Amino acid sequence: MTANSITDITKQTYFIIAGEQSADNHGASLMKAMLVQNPEIEFNGIGGKEMIEAGLYSIEDIDKMAVMGFVEVIRHLGFFRNLSKRVLAEIDKCQPKQIILIDYPGFNLRLAKKIKEQFDIPITYYVSPQLWAWKENRIKIIRKYIDLLLVIFPFEEEWYRVRGVEAKFVGHPTFDDWTPTSKEELCKSLNLNADKQKIILYPGSRLQEVKKHLPILVQAAAKLRNDDSSLQFILGASQQINWSQWSLPNWIQIESDNPQKALECADLALVASGTATLEAAVFGTPMIIIYKMATISWWLSKLLVKVPYAGMVNIIAGKKIIPELLQENATSEKLFYTALSILKNPPKMEKMMADLKEVQVTLEGVGASKKAATQIFGFNS
């Protein structure tokens, strides 16, 4: 999906790149905040539906970039090499005032080096790579090629500082578009019964994630429904995925327009590790984290990843407050029993919600996009 218009060369251009859905959401919020501060700018780059609607001229379909895992990335190397060349050509053509890279480190950090080799253009990195989890040696690239580093977790500022990189904490952008709403209002807007328990299935936003996780989630949901027929099930459906290729039972409500509202409304989320776990923490929704990947990718990650948990929520908490079912443990049977142990144990659910509240307080930074926009414009002045 790309925008139909082309850049007006009389306007100041910012080149912005997001490689997957959560970055698309954060990128759109940032663009809107920048346009509020300066309406006389334009955006070129790569983004999805949200960024395009915010005014981005995108040179590539973001869906093609939703690749994750060592083996999967290797299979797509030709595509990414070609895309890098196209990005550099577009930068040369539009001569932007600044480059803004959002997350997506495998592509963006390599690209940053190539940009600096060819152009004298400042580079901002927004939503920094999680180098504290793995690939710390990439900090050399940050130090050498990134001019402004904007981070969304408070501990990252200090982590980078002791390693010789100045980072600015702006807060987590999930808070920017979130207005706390009562469960009753949320349920009404989604045609759900507020008096019955609601379980949301969140398989991920990438096609390869959905292929791995959706069968597990649906099978676990069926077991839960057999145990308690009053349960309501919602699928948090990414708009990037063509859901017609799966035959889902009619008792699962597909929610693609407002999956975040469904996540906030739910009593329990069965969710693939990723940005959605942080959103659930912001909403205070109890959850179970699952994740599966290619076997080789899994073993390589076990060797390289330095943090003890997969879920960002547990990493921030510094302890396992949320169950994690990973790789061989990510089965419908284990997910069913883990969910049952939470749903039928109100004190356990209340403890989880209390722990999530503490994480929410740590994350909170209302106005992250506005603060990031101010930093970007301030760097240029």
C-alpha cells in the first residue's frame, strides 16, 4: 500500500521508516504531533495504513517487511538489499531535512550506516533497538551513525548513558492515543456482554506469527468454551492479514477495526509476545504470553538473548508476573490449563492486575509523540 501523491519539493521533507504494524502506529502518532508543531512539512519513506493516512508517501508495502527470525530474514535478503537501494535513491531525490528510523533494527541500523556514507543528513532513531536484550555490539552503530536517540522505556536512558550514548526518554507512545474507558462502554461498542467473561486471542501482526500461533489459540479457546460455554471469545485481528484464508468458528468474534479496544475490554488475553503485551499492561488486562518460531531461530535466540524473559512486561517488572509458554511449551493443552488456573482463581487474577498496574506506572509518559516531535525539531534548529 502506497500513497498516490508525490512530495512537493517546495516543502520541508522528513524521511521516516517503519517496518511493522506497531511501528506504523507509533510513526503515525509522531507524524501527527510533528504536523501540529509545523504544518508545512511532508513525509516520505516507508509505513503502513496509519502513516499513509497521516500523510506519508510510502515507497513500499509494509506488509512485505513483516519478516522475523534468523532463517526467515535470510530467505528475504534479496528483497531487503533491493529495498535499501531504493530508499537511498529516494533520499537522494527528495533531500530530506532529517531521517527518522522507528524500531526495526535489522534493517534500519544497516541502512543508517549506508545513509551516512552517502549523505550529510541527521538521523533520529525513535523506539530504540533493544540492545540490552541482545546484540549489544550494535551500540557501535548507534554511537557512530545515530545523531538523536529517543527511547520509550525509562531504564534505557541510563543503560545507554553508561555506554557513552546520550538517549532521551520520551515515554511510551501507547499512552498517546489511549483514553481510559469503562468496561461497560467498551463492551457496548464491541457488542459484547459486560456480565460475561471475555477472552481475546492475539496471534501477532505478522503472517508467519499468525500461522504459528492461531491454531494453538483457537484450539485452547475451544477447550475453554467446552469447560464454560458462557465465555466470549474475540480475535484481535491485524488489518495487515487476510483472514479469509482461515476457517474460524463462528463463536469467535473477529475484531479488526478496534483490536486495542477489545484487548482493553477483555478479562484475559492469550497473546503472542510483542507490542500487544505492553498494550495489555497499559490497559491492565491479565494475559498469558505465547511464542513459537522456527527451530533454528529459537536455538540461536537462546544462545544470543541475555534477558531472562520473552515478555517485555516481565522484563520491566524484573520478575515473571505473566506466564510465558514458549516454543515446545506453547501448546493448546498447556495454554488451556494455564488460562483455567487464572480464570477460576480470582485472587490470582487480582494479583496479576496489581502487578500490571506497577508496570503501567513505570511505563507512563503521556505525550510521548509530542515530546519526540519537540526533540526532532529542536535538533534541527
